[in-house]
Amino acid sequence: MAMKFEKKGEGLYYLDVLGYVCPHPQIYAKKALEKIAKGDVLEMVFDNPSSAESVGAMCEANGIEIIEKKKEGSTFVWKIKKP
Amino acid sequence: MEVKMEAWEQKNKKRMFGVVGFLSLATVVTYLMNDYYVYIAAYVWFGVVYGMCLQYGRFCFSSAFRDLFAVGVPRMVVGIMIAMIFFAFVSSFVTATNMSTFHAAPVGYFMIIAGFIFGVGMVFAGGCASGSLYKTGEGSGAAMLVLLSISITQSVFVAIRGNWVNKLVPQSWHDSAVSKGLPAVIKVGDGWMDQYLAGYVWNHPNITFARMFGFPDESVFGAFVLNTFVGVILPAALVLVWVYLVWVRKGFLKKRMAAGQGTGFGANLAGYWSMITASKRTALAGLVLGIAAGFHMFVMKGLQVKFGVQNFGELMQRMGHTFGLTVNGTVFDPGYWYVTTQEAQWIGWITQKIGIENMDNIFFGLTNGIPNPLFNPADWMTIGLLAGAMIMALAHNEFKWKKPTMELAFWAILGGFFMGIGSRLALGCNVGAFFIRVSNGNPSGWLFGIGMVGGAFLGVKIFNWYTERKMAKEMEAF
């Protein structure tokens, strides 16, 4: 399954990198956050545990808020707000 | 849905106990068969500890500089430096008491080239050699392909012979290789890898920081001051200062300024410390890994002393297993954590069994052998590592079989290929050629590390270009 980056609504974007291993999810997350506008929300879906550590650290270091962290089975669903 | 989740979590717990039970049973049963098997059991259980630490800390050497360059995350560089400092500290005690199994590798600029090739490969593959192992334990099909690719590449690379490769060998390497007087069964004058090893690599000095300054490794000054402080703690602290100044400082001070706090020297110290403790998981994994790796050497040396041997091959002979021993009657028995050599041995053993002769090269025939995987101690360390990662992943409900897509399979095979070449040129991977060597005061490890960082930088550049193209395509829709 290929990656998906979609606009879901006004100010809401969806990044699906299920099945991808390092470094794809974290690189796509960084690029998606660069591309959306300030105040927009990125919903990111992934299942590579080590990417959770990297994306979390990247957001923490740059003052980016992860407004929701859900885990459905082994799938991570995170909502990230661009400051 | 919730009931389903609970059942799944219960199943994971059962599977976890199943893995622990299997290894425990195998340990007891083999010990009852022959107490020499405790030697293999030691490798297995240290492998389990490594696997658990790697999975818990998401400890992948590949992500160290890759995530730093790609997304500005320093957690893994920190984790690795912590692991090396603790490993070096334990190792200096082990060395000073003459209980070390470490053998310094040749030091030369070829290590930088080898590290570079390896570094590109680990970024492509999505994990280093040890990282791909723990990710295989998490159920990743892509990581399995990486392992397969590393294993096949190595076993083919060391055995390639013929005029077309001999033409690439400088005459000086050839002359030097044939003058080494190796046993006649080893065709040292034929093939690139053998002549590279015997005619070039072996001509470099096997030195440590202690020996560079004229002190034996076993001396207190040599072990603690030169090999550990000068060779590991000082450079590791400098690497971390560099990472702090380039990647962390600006963001940290910005946050402090926003909170109305000072930005002087004290603030920078606080920032440095916050970088070290930012990922507790990774830092803790590094600490345990470092201590375990040092203790592992002590235990293996202890078992060698107990059984009066220097290599497991001698115990195999006592038990009547002689297939796959080297011309010296030995097998690959590093005495510490290693990853790639045993992966090449799996394939080497299979190819020998299907009738392809490969015991006439240095890698298989002279230094490592191709024992039956059932009696291969380093192989069992790898199985232990896989099991340890699986235990940890199951305990945290992170285990999932994941079939790789064609896209990931391509990167996995390509990355594994480069890692296979790089690790043979360096006589080890991110563990055997970097982590172990650096922590034991062998400058060869830092040279490999420099190359690995350069390779990671190039790998990230390529990946940035590749992902940018895919993002642009997706964004055409909006």
C-alpha cells in the first residue's frame, strides 16, 4: 500500500503511512508539517513503533503539539497541530 | 471491539511466555545433554537481553545520524554515546583483570570507506544490522528481507573468484597475500576479498589508544585512562556537544526565552542535560546495553577458562561435531556481541550443503567456518536477540506480521546489499565494527563511525529527494 497525503477538510490533513518502516514515516511527517499552514491539524496513521519515538521527539523539540495520541491495536493514530 | 482487543492482548502474553518457555526449555535440555552447551546458552541469553533493550529503546544505530539529519532528532546519538560510555567503563574493568575477549581490528582509512558504504545501506534499508534484527523480532517483513540481503551479499562477496575480479586487485596486494604463508587449502591468491584481507587489511596495525601510547591494554592506565577516557568518554562528550550546538541549542534557548528564563552558560548546561534525558527509554536501553555488553565478555572468557578452551570449535570437536570447522579447528566465536558474520554463515552453510565449495576462502575456511546452525554459538546469539525483541514487542502489544510492499522490498534489498558489502570490508557492522571497537579503545571503530555518518548523510539526501517527489504527486490533488 502506497503512502497517502490528503486534505480531509478545512485545516485538516491526513497522512497514511501504514506499513512503512523507518525512515519513511518520520520524513513524511516532517514534510507534511512543512507543507500545511500554521494552525492546521495533521492526522497521521502509522504502525512502525520506532517512528513514534522519532516523531514524538521531533514535535517536542520544535514546540509542536500532539493533540491526540490513539493506539488501535498496533496502529498509531496521532493528531498533530502545527503551531 | 474491546473484547477483541483484550483477547488479542491475552494472546500476545501467551505467545511471549511461549518464547521464554522455549528458550528456557532448550537451555535446560541441552545442558542435561552436555554441559558444554552452557556456552551456547550464554550467547542466547545475552542475545535476549540485547534484543529486549533494542526493542524497548527503539535502539537503531541507523536512526542516530539519519534522524538527526532528516528530522533533527538527537535521541539515538545520545543513546549510543551513553551505551558506549557504560560499555567502555565495564570493559575497562574486564580488560584490566585480564578477562577481555576483545581483539582490536586493523586501523586504516579503508574503515571510513567501508563505514560510508554501510551508512548509505542502513538508511536505505530503514535499519542497521542490529536494528533490522530487532525489527524482524517485531514481525517486520521488510526487516527480514534486509537480513536475507545482508546474509546473501556477504556470503557471495567473500567467495567471488576468477580473473575478472583478480584484475581489480593491485599487484602489491597479491604479492603480500601470497607471502603470508596461509594453509594451501585457502586459495589466497585468487579472489578480491581474500587478497584485500591478506594483502592489504592485515598489513595495518591492530592498535588501541593504550598501545598507541605504549601501554598494555591490561594496565590500569591503559584500560581506564587511555582506552576509556581518551578513547571513548572524551570523544563521545564532544560528539554530544556538537549535536547540542548544531541541532538542539537554538530550539531550547528559544523556549526558555519565551518562558522569560535566562540564556547564559547555565541555561546551556541545562539544555545539554535535557538533550541527554529527552528520551528516557533510549537512554535506559543504552545504559543496560552497555553494561550487558561488557559483562558478556567477562562471562564468555570465564566459560573459556572453565572449559580450558579458547574457541568453541574445540568444544565442538570434543562433542564429535567436526563439520564446518575452519582449517585451524575453530568456528566464529567472538566472545561478545556481533551480528553480521553469523548471518553470512547461515547462507555459507546452506550453499556448502547444496554442493558449492566455499571453505577455500579466508572468511569461511580460515577465520569463521560454517558450522551447522544448531552448533553455531553466534547464530544462537542472533536467535536470542530476535526472541528478546519479540518478547518485548509482545509484552507491549507491538508485535505484528507486516508483509513488505514492493517499494519497501526494493529499499530493503538494496540497503541490505550495501550493508553486506560495507560490513565485510570493515570486518563487522554497526555493532562489531563500531560499537564494540569504539568501546574497547580501538580507533578503527571511530573511523568506521565517521564513514557511517557520511553515508547516512548521503542516504538522507537521496531519501529527501525521493519522498519530496512522492509528496508533490500526492499534493497535485489539492
